[in-house]
Amino acid sequence: MRILVTGGAGFIGSHIVDTYLAAGHDVCVVDNLSTGFRENVNPAASFVECDICSDKIEKVFAQHKPQVVNHLAAQMDVRRSLESPVFDADSNILGSIRLLECCVKHQADKFIFASTGGAIYGEPETLPAAETCEPRPLCHYGVSKYCAEQYVQLYSRLYDLDYTVLRFANVYGPRQNPHGEAGVCAIFILQMIKGAQPILYGHGEPLRDYVYVEDVARANLLALEMGSGEIINLGTARGTSVRAVYDAIKSILSYGGEPILKPRRVGEVDRVYLANRRAKEALGWQPEVDLNEGLRRTAAQIGDAARRS
Ligand SMILES: NC(=O)c1ccc[n+]([C@@H]2O[C@H](COP(=O)([O-])OP(=O)(O)OC[C@H]3O[C@@H](n4cnc5c(N)ncnc54)[C@H](O)[C@@H]3O)[C@@H](O)[C@H]2O)c1
């Protein structure tokens, strides 16, 4: 299959690209390298440095003629969305519409959309949050992703463009940027390696659902053939406190320090973890890598990178 992966130089996108290539697909990556890295892109994929909001994107479609578009390129930082809501909407809503327009014009068959289960539901009334929970985002990023989902469904109704929306939980694993604002696992690992003191917001009490990146990539492979017209959570159905993640990493790295405890920040939810029954039914998917094993693999990669730099 010819597949266009937007955001394929990023953390999750680069793993999806690797998985698609390993399965024998022809992959073109589009990325503006704003938060991604050229070295993340598998050399077997073609790469176009391009912003999804620029006119150049149309040429990429004309040349590559993708059958499937997997759209991950996004402004994905909750804090930045609160500070720059217009930038967030430009990237996540207008960027998605541009791609959907290109899909129709160049007759792509399917659109796979990377959405968020962590930010769309807000504080869910029932946990684990199922896809039927009413979306009540507490940040602009959650709204822009939800809005883009609506456009994906609109293009399906209007133009018969098939889709699968995947609402990721908190994805972690190798290549997550430890210098970014998001991704506590990578951030804590690097801070502990450097002997710095990690900050636990919400005094470490907020519950999140940590899903390993290779499990997410496998779901994106399954979504090439399955999950037609579905919105599907990708999570573990288990809530883990930030403190428990901190303690697990502390033990893996034999870190002797203590964390700094601070109150929860605006826009951050208290408790969210995602039901995954629909993923089992629609994709035959369930997570395989448990948190301790996933954190060990992540710590090994970040440790190697820190030693090399
Ligand atoms: N990391 C998570 O836990 C998580 C959770 C839920 C959803 N998601 C979604 O998964 C996707 C990938 O997230 P990630 O964690 O890999 O982040 P990331 O920042 O590593 O990847 C995003 C990639 O998109 C590129 N990009 C951003 N804006 C672009 C634009 N306008 N044009 C072209 N390229 C652009 C960046 O350079 C980067 O390579 C995002 O859509 C994000 O919203 C991530």
C-alpha cells in the first residue's frame, strides 16, 4: 500500500513508519521538523520536509498518490494550546482540513487520525472512559482534536472517505523527546539520569493511562485493514498515578533523589484512563508491553542517547 504519514519524524509517527515498512508498505513521510527529527525517519521511507498547512502539501499528494493517509502531525502540547490557542487550531483543525481536501482530490481510500483519549474526555464521569463518554475537554488541544475528528467524519459522510480515529492514551517509549513539555516518562528518565529533581504536579496523584509506543504502532498497522468508520481508544484500561511512574523509574535507574511536589496545573485532568474493549472487538488489539518493561526499554534508549551527546 502507498501510505502518507504526516508527523512521521516525530515520536509516535516514526514508530508507525517503521511498522508499516516492516510490513512491506511504501511510505512517504511529511513533517515540518518543528518537534520531530530527521534522524527519526527510517531511511527506507521517502521524506518531504513540508508543513501540512502549506500549499506544498498538494504536490506531495500529486506525486505520492497515497491510498492511505495516517495523520499525526499536530501541535500536541496542552500547555502551548492554552498559551497559543490560534496556533493550536491552525495546526490541528485547519491542517487536518487541508489534508482531508487533498484526500478527496487525489482519491485516497482511507484516513487514519491520531486523536487523544487523554484530552478529549476531560474528567470522565465513568472510568475507564469508553468511546461513548461525552467529550468535555479542559484544554484547547482537546477541543481542536475533537473538532478535527468531526471533520474526518464529515468527509466520510460527504465523500465516502473511509476512516479510523484512534484516541491514544499517554503514549511513552523510545524516541519520546525528554526535553519537551509533554511525556513525563521520558522527562523523568532524563532528569534522574542527570541527577536533577523531577517535578510531580498534582503532588503525583493524577491518574493516567500509559500505553507503550510499539503497541500503538501495531494498532495503526491493524487499522490499515480494520476499524472502518470507527472511533477507537488505544489504552490499557488501567490508571497509574504519576507518583507510581516516578517510583518505577526511580527503581529502574536506582535514583536516590526526592521529587518536588507541586499543585496540578490549569488544563490538566485529574483522572483519566481508557476502556479498550472496542479496540479488541474492532482491531483485535490489546496492549502487550507492561509498564515496567516499557519503562526499562525507554530508559535504555534515553540513557544511550544521553551518553552519546
Ligand atoms: N504522545 C502522546 O502521548 C499522545 C497522546 C495522544 C495523542 N497524540 C497524538 O499523536 C500524534 C503524534 O504525537 P507525538 O507524541 O509523536 O508528538 P511529536 O511532536 O513527536 O510528533 C508530531 C510530529 O508532527 C510534526 N508536525 C507538527 N506540526 C506540523 C505541521 N504543521 N506540518 C508538518 N509536520 C508537523 C512535528 O515536527 C513532529 O515530528 C499527535 O497528533 C498527537 O496529538 C499523542
